[in-house]
Amino acid sequence: MDHRMTTLERAFQLARSGRVSGLSEIVAAIRAEGYSANQIDGPVLRRQLVDLVKVARERDLQAHRT
């Protein structure tokens, strides 16, 4: 866990990384890294994270096709 990074910053970093496939993986990774997942709450935040995951995965798929 990088104590300089907040839980929300790490969640957004994971979502953009392309290494997770959804919100449940973000929460699991956050917990495994010692963060509290209690801040990952609310429909707007969850939608933002899911949308970022989708964009990152689509970007990775496009990169592998070329």
C-alpha cells in the first residue's frame, strides 16, 4: 500500500490500468493492498469506475488487434 495515495486514487488507478475486469476486482485488490473499501460507495462513483474499466479493457483489446 502506498500511503501517499488515497483509497479513491488507488481505485481509479486500478480502473484505468486494464488489469481488472470489474468493480469486484477493484474492491478485492484494494482490500488486499490494505486499503479500506468502505469509500467505494455510491452509484455515481461505482458507475465512474465501471466506465473506466470498460474503456481500459476496450483500449487493451484494440491494442492487441493491431
